Amino acid sequence: MVALAHHLEAAINRGQMRNAATVALQLGLTRARLTYLLDLRLLAPDIQEELLFLEAVDGDEPLGERVLRAVVHAGTWEAQRQRWRELKASF
């Protein structure tokens, strides 16, 4: 999801997609859902890196975007890191 968020942002920046609304329409997502996805880019870089290296189990990602919202919206990167540590302790 993190990699996809960066890929979509790059497509918009390169002009391959006009804007986030166009991306949402192309992917069959609501604008709100796409916003949540793109918000993953706001995570502290070290958290993003950890997420990129998590392994899928039977094709399913171990953490969904909805679970990560609390981390994304924690505020500062240090607050995100604290929430991330708490979340990791639960899985």
C-alpha cells in the first residue's frame, strides 16, 4: 500500500494522471478511500521502510490501511513511532 501510494503520487506529479480524483475513478475507489491511501506517504520514513518489508501471508498484507490510520494521524513522526511500536506489539 505504501509503495502504491508513492507510485500514484508520482503518476500525478508526472502528469500521467490529472489529479487524485482521476486516480480514484480509474481505480474504482472513492476519493476518501484514495485520500486514506495517499496519507500513508505521511508516515515517518523508517515506518514506511518497515511496512515495505513486512511479508504477506497467503497473499494478504499483515496490516490493512485502516489499521494504520491511527499511526498516520498521530501527529509528529515521534508520536507516529510510539503508536507504531504499540501496534507492532499487538501482532
